[in-house]
Amino acid sequence: MAEQVTKSVLFVCLGNICQSPIAEAVFRKLVTDQNISDNWRIDSAATSTYELGNPPDYRGQACMKKHGIPMSHVARQVTKEDFDTFDYILCMDESNLRDMNRKSNQVKNCRAKIKLLGNYDPQKQLIIEDPYYGDNADFEAVYQQCVRCCRAFLGKVR
Ligand SMILES: *[C@@H]1O[C@H](CO)[C@@H](O)[C@H](O)[C@H]1NC(C)=O
């Protein structure tokens, strides 16, 4: 193995049932395909408490099934420890980013770099919109954005 250093990334959205579990699954698939999954700790979490304990949205599950990407996650909320134990916290929209920056000021240690996942999009779509009130096409758009951004992110940090 060329590298053994463990890196870590936490994907964050409002409920942890729509965009962030998709981003998590897409990123895990990427590093698994490149045989570097042992070097990565990958998770996702919610800024809110709305969906705690729930599985990903069924439309997101259908989308991932269609693309042959395994996804299994139970929604959880971001914890204080997350700020100190993850290298990167990647948010989906500006509201998530504001919440996370605010929370980071309330913890003792914040090691994580907090950014928008869309910062990495080669097509410069900064915001990965919440598809909750949308339809299957909106989930597909989230998936495509996550693929582009996760690829670029991995290219930057590996
Ligand atoms: C990953 O490992 C598999 C099985 O050993 C191999 O076939 C494949 O080429 C490897 N992929 C990369 C990107 O190194």
C-alpha cells in the first residue's frame, strides 16, 4: 500500500436523508473502486433533528439502486466531536454552511475544514439543492452533482 494515512470527511445536510447520504455513498463507491477505502473514514449527518433514526429518502434509494451504488445509512445529527474528528465537513447549501460555522464556534476544538461540497464542482454549481419537495429528476440532479464534486474533491485531497 502506497499510503496508510487515514483521512476523513463528513457530508452534511438539513435532515441527513436526502443529499448527504447520497454524497456519502457516492464518495464511498469512488474510494472503494480505487482500492483506497481503508484510508478513509466517511460519514454523513444532519444539522437538524427532524429525521433522526430514519433511512435515506426512498427516492434517493431508488436513484442509487439505479446507478448500482450501495447506500445504507441511519440519519444522525452532527455532534461536537465531529468538528474535532473529521478533516472535512462538506455542506450542501448555504444554510447548512451557516449552521455548521456557527456550531463550530461553540466547540472547543475544530479541526475540520468546513466548506460547501459544491466548491469542488467543475461545472461551478455551488449549491446542491434539497430535493425533498421535488421529484425523481431532482434526486438524479443531486446524484450527478455529488459524482462531479466527490471526484474533484478526491482528486484534490488524495
Ligand atoms: C483494485 O483492485 C482490484 C482487485 O485487486 C483490481 O482489479 C483493480 O484494478 C484495482 N483498481 C485500482 C484503481 O487500482
